Amino acid sequence: AIFAAIQTALKPKTQPLKGRHVLITAGPTFEPLDPVRGITNRSSGKQGYAIAAAAAQAGAQVTLVSGPVSLTTPDGVTRIDVETAQQMFEAVHAHLPADVFIGVAAVGDWRAKTIARDKQKKGEGDELSVTLVKNPDILASVGKHETLRPRLVIGFAAETRNVEVYGQTKLRTKGADAIMANDVSKDVFDADTTNMILIDASGPTSGRHMTKTEAAADLIHYIAAKLT
Amino acid sequence: AIFAAIQTALKPKTQPLKGRHVLITAGPTFEPLDPVRGITNRSSGKQGYAIAAAAAQAGAQVTLVSGPVSLTTPDGVTRIDVETAQQMFEAVHAHLPADVFIGVAAVGDWRAKTIARDKQKKGEGDELSVTLVKNPDILASVGKHETLRPRLVIGFAAETRNVEVYGQTKLRTKGADAIMANDVSKDVFDADTTNMILIDASGPTSGRHMTKTEAAADLIHYIAAKLT
């Protein structure tokens, strides 16, 4: 309570996102293979949660659709927990309209074609083949929404090479206004720092190594400037 | 520090595992598919960490080989972090000899035959086939070790049906002295309670719903009795 009071006292007097609804996805998705196993990815959720916290501090009404993570919900943020990409897709669409959509979650591109009802045994044979099918594309479904497209749609790209090229491509194909591209070939996962480049219609900003909190603050400044 | 002092004061006067080395695995494994994605399972690590804490409180020297979890290392426990089943296998064998081995980790049975060097793109085609190959069997490799088999080898079985039958089978095929079998068809994952049955040569004990801390204490009592 004391800590919260201090936070309130330190809260910036200007709330550039006051009255705005910001919808954010964060964390990994988990695509079950059977009742025990599944496909996931290395996202810790830290970047998305930092952005949600920064947006709430800037006065926004924040809805955070979160995959399975071990993080505390930031103050003033409404959190919706989901597991699979399909559930995340549905939760995002259920919480439109929004002024801003920021897709930070590392959404699994693929899910198992069939989910085994019981845990699969190590049986005979030394190999097992799993068939995967594509998940819905959440960012594109929001970026190209015919009636409820937010004024600003921002995606994330985690790449291991050609970060700028893939970021540019994603901007076009997803109907996004900006892409935060980061190079995950360095140690970014579960870390508190990141290598971030923001790419929009005017080109890429030069990337720099910064904390995820700094990246969140930069993005909120960018959004506030775009909305005015 | 005050809390630690209280814990010390409350520590049971009898330390039935004093002088024993207890080697424990806990948590999930993560088997990479590419630099971003991988196959994992729903283990939170809570049960293994509770057993490590109980063993340390009972006076044992505890080595905890842990997959990726978001848990604090219990007091007095030496923790070795690993990611894949192969790494866990190697860490376990590097820390033998031990008086007791308790395999609580949910070890991935399968890993990708080839790990893609770069993140795989959603390309053409709506399906993707992944070939998996078997991981080494850590429990059996310890239970059937020719020279360094611990006096007590205890495994875990997380099953969705026929818990007792699979538990009995595992006891035989892995060279284990006891199997803690739990029924994960109920809500056990990431929960603080569990449905546990201990199965050894004298048969199954009747299962009951208990906290993971209670299950850990029960297991330590069982081990202390077996070692005297």
C-alpha cells in the first residue's frame, strides 16, 4: 500500500493516453500435443507486461491478453489469461474496439492437427511424426479488420537474422502501422534488456540495446505522438 | 534473515537424512524445434522443489537438477539448471553417486530429429511435419546403473488414466524401488495440491488428495524408514 502510494505520487502528471483503450497481447502461447505436452516458445512476457504497465501509467485503459507466464499483473491493467493461439485470437476480437492494438505475444504459428486425448507412451519405434497446421494470424486479423481496426496497430517481430527486412515485410503483409523488430539471436529471452528497432512507413529507427522498460517507454511516447 | 532464523529454530531436531546425498530432478524439459520454439510440458516444478526442500530440512545434502521453472531454490539445496532431457541426463550422471535418486522432472520423451538453425517461417502449405526421436530414459539409466545405482531409486508417473497399472509397469521396467503416481486428469498442474499414490514392491498405498508439501513430507518419511 505504501509502495502503491509512492508509485501514485511519482506518476507523471501528464497522462497522454488518458481516455484511450490499449489492447495488448503478451507472453508465449502453448499448443497442446496431448494432456501433458505441448509446443511453446521462449517468450517470458516481460516486454509485453512492461508495455502494459507503461500504457496504464500513461493513463490508458489497458486490456492485456496473456499467454502462460509467471509475472504479476501491472497495476491498473485488466488481464485475460489464455493458453492457445486460437484462444488468444478470440480474446483479442472479444475486446475490440480499441484505439491501439500492440501484439507483443509470441504467438505459436502452428498447432497439432490432432490433440491426443491421453498422454502418448514411448511405444515401439524410435521416431514419431507430428503433423502441425497453421494458427490464425492475430496481428493481420486486427490490422486488416474491416470495421473495428484500431487507429494504431503495432506488431512485434522476433527474428534471428535479417531483422529489418522481415520487419518491413511484416509491416506490409499484416496491415500494421509499425513493427518493433528485435534481434533474438543475442540473449534477449527472459532477459531484462533487448535490441529493438521500430519500423514504420518512414523507415527504421536505429536500433539500440536498452532495457525492456526503456523500450516500453519509447513505444508509449511514439504512440502518444501518433494519436495527437 | 529473521525469517531464516525462525526457520532454523523450527527445524526438526531429528535429521533422519543427515549424511545422505539426495539427487532430485524437477520441472519440465524444453526441447528446441528452432531458436524460438520448442516442445515442453506442463510441469511447474512445485512438487520436485517441495521434495528438495523437505530433504534438505531432513538434513540431506541435496542436488536439484532443474528444468526451466520460475521457482526460488530452497535453502540448503544445490541447484543445477538444464534445459533439454539430454542435458538433464548428463547432469544427473555427473552428480552420482547418491544415496537416493528421486526423478520428479517431467522429462520430454521426444526431441526434434533436427533443430532448425533459424526461426521457421509460416511458408507455403498449410501443414508442417515434424519428426521426433526418443530421448534417453533418465530414470531407467539410474535404476539399472551397473556400478553407481543409489540405494533407493524413486520415480514419478503423471498419467491421465490407469494410474496404478502404469505405475506398476514403470516400477518394473525402470528398475525403480518406488513410483509416486499421480492422476493428472484432475487439476494438478501448477496447483498446490496433488492426487498421489505410492507404489512399491508391497503394492500401492491408498491415494489421497493432499498438498504438494504434504506429499513431499510423506515421501521423506518413507525414504528415511527405507534407509534405516
